[in-house]
Amino acid sequence: MNQDTVVNLASQAITLALSVAGPLLLASLVIGLVISVFQAVTQIQEQTLSLIPKIVGIVLVIVVLGPWMVNKMVTYTQNLYGSIPSMVGS
């Protein structure tokens, strides 16, 4: 296994992590922003107000995009395990 292979594997892993975590983080960010604007407009300063909407939003994203996320991770893992013999052989 040479340096290029390691860099390629790390790059693929980071890309996969960002593509799987991205929708969850984006949903949390948007919901947090909307709740923050709502709190600023109404002057409600309750710290726990954004917790429940964020949890509900993340659960909805997982329900909708969960199969896609799992498919991406399984495909990456199968490709990684499948390429082990060629990486060890070189």
C-alpha cells in the first residue's frame, strides 16, 4: 500500500462522512436559524425552545434520507473490503 492509496482512501472517507452528515447538519442549522429569528422577533429568551424542533427535524431527515445514507455507507464499506486484496498484494 503506497501513499497515494492512503490519501485516496482518506479522501473517500471524508467525502462520505460529509455527504452523510451534511443533510443532518443542514437541517439542524436551518431549524436553529429559524428559531433564533423567532426568538429575536418575539423577545422570548428560552434556551430550550430550539431543542425539540431540532430533534424532530433531524428525525424527519433520518426517516426520509436514512436508506440513502445507509446505502452509501454499505457501498463504501463493500468497496473498501473488496479492495483489500489488491492493496495488500502491491
